Amino acid sequence: MTDAASLPPTQVVGCGLIGTSVALALRAQGIEVFLEDADPSNAAVAASRGAGVVGAAPAPAAVVVAVPPSAAPATVVSALE
């Protein structure tokens, strides 16, 4: 089994209920998580709860997009750039 601490970080885009819950679960497994949200205060609250750190992940292993459906296409395109 791979040690989670040796894995590249994960970027979570969208720090509402779903995004923050995913980030907390990843952190519980020892994975480094970076948080991003259209409203910086949402990312700050998630970080204050231990979900990760606010900012862009350097070379993330995965990007989790947890945004409203209407924002998903543009958010996914942005995450892939």
C-alpha cells in the first residue's frame, strides 16, 4: 500500500458542503489538500476546519470539482488549463 504522505497533493475546487467533506476525508487519510472557491471566505472556513490549505496545489494528483452544475463546465475547463 502506498503511503498517503508520499502522494502528490489534491486540489479541491468548491468549498461548500460536498467539497469540504471530500477534503476532510482526504486529510483524514493523510493526503495534502489545497482548497479553492469562488468566494475566498468559503475556502478560509474550510481551511479553518482542517480541510486543507487555501491556494493552488503544485502538480496535483487529482482535482476534485465540487461546484453547482451550472458552474461545472467552466470550472472543469479552468482546472484543466
